[in-house]
Amino acid sequence: MSFLVDPPPAQGLELLTNVCSIRHWAWLWIVAGIVTGSSAFLRVGRDRFGFVAALIPPTVWATAYATAVLSGTYSRGAYVAVWYLTSHVGVILWAATVPEHSVPPVPRSARKGKAA
């Protein structure tokens, strides 16, 4: 939401701002966050779309900063690109590999016994 209210400086993000403004790119983060948050409530193993959605915004930002570094327009973008790739993309990829366990359903016989 901060990208909508108080967008950061566009320095290093020219790859993105040549397409549309930072305020428009904020919606990428918002929609990805909604998909990611909603996926947390899905059954174990069905949340892959949440991980994919979570990867998209930081990957786009890292790509924009890396492009700015390679084009010579923003040399400090290398640090920001590495930061997005490690603290965001890397952590999300790691989290996607962590085994999940669901709570087994209560057997029918146990449910009937409690009702009686």
C-alpha cells in the first residue's frame, strides 16, 4: 500500500516506469499479496499458486534493478537486486520446500462416540 500512498523514488526502476508508473506497479504487489495470503488457507499441497504469486513482484523488481546496473544507469541497484533475490526470492523458494503436515481428520467412530 505504501507504493500507492508514497511511492519510492523510481531511480533504478526505469525498466518498469517506462511501461507505467510506480503506483500502477504497486497493484502487482497488492494482487500478489492477496493471492499469497489467500493461498495460506488452502489445503496442504494446494498452495503452490501462493508461492508463485509471492515470487513475481520481487523477481520483477530484482530484474529491473539488475537491468539498471547492466545498462549503467544505476550502479547501486546491484545491492538492491541482490537483496531482493536473497531476502525475498531466496526465502520464498526455501519456504516452498519446507514439508507441510496437515492435521488428520477425526475418525467417524470418534465423532459418533462424542455425540452420544
